[in-house]
Amino acid sequence: MDPVKLNIPDYFTIVKNPMDFGTIKNNLNSNKYSKLDEFIKDIHLVFDNCFLYNGENSYVSGLCKQVREEF
């Protein structure tokens, strides 16, 4: 993830433990997860980081909530 390219240069100041779906995909493809719980923890970290950075009531967090419900 490139916060400058995404116009969120303060992202790493706010989010101390970043995770994104691209990293999760790479971890899956390289068999990094030895347990299902590790995968689920990273998925939930994506959601938690979204709410932390964007606030609970933002448009982006609304989309995140929809994805989380599907998950």
C-alpha cells in the first residue's frame, strides 16, 4: 500500500499495525498462514484499521461494514 499515492500520507501515523487484502493474498499464496485463526486475525485487522483511520461513520467505513458482514 502506498499512502502517498492514495492521498493518505498520515496513514502510518494513525495505523500502527497495517494490513491490507493484497498482503493477505500474498500470504495465502506463499502459505504463510499455518492456522485458520492467523488468516482470520489479519482479515479482522483490515476492518479494524479501516474504522480506526476513517472513523466509524465515514462512507469508507460503511463500505467496510458491508464487506465485514459478507465475511
